[in-house]
Amino acid sequence: MPSYRLSRNPMYAGEAVVLARLGTLLRPCRRLGGLVIVCAAGTPIVRWEERRHLERFGDEYQTYLAASPRWVGRTGT
């Protein structure tokens, strides 16, 4: 079960990690190309999702945004 308090998008981040790992089996240019595509496609989707959640959940979601990072978990919290 992904932990949404460590990252707001653990499934997108996990997908990028899987592609990076698979890329070690392929040529480096393919690995870089796959990661660029995932990041370029994922970022606008994530921003759109966040806007939708803000409209629907308001201040409660704003508090969640402040408490959890978009991609990578914070240390020392």
C-alpha cells in the first residue's frame, strides 16, 4: 500500500523508479528517454489532479499539500 504522507504521488514516482531500473538493462539513451517521457507527461497530470482536489476538498487538501511533498518524502519530520 503506497504511503501518501511520504509522497502525494507514490505511484507516479514508483513508475519512474521501475523505468530507471529497467533502463539499466537497456541502453542509457533509452533509459533517459523513458524517464523524460514519464516526467514530462506526469507533471501536468499531477498539477491538474491537485487543482481538482483543491476545488473539491478546499482547506483540508491545502493542509495535506503543505504536509506532504509532491514526489519524494522529507526526512526529519
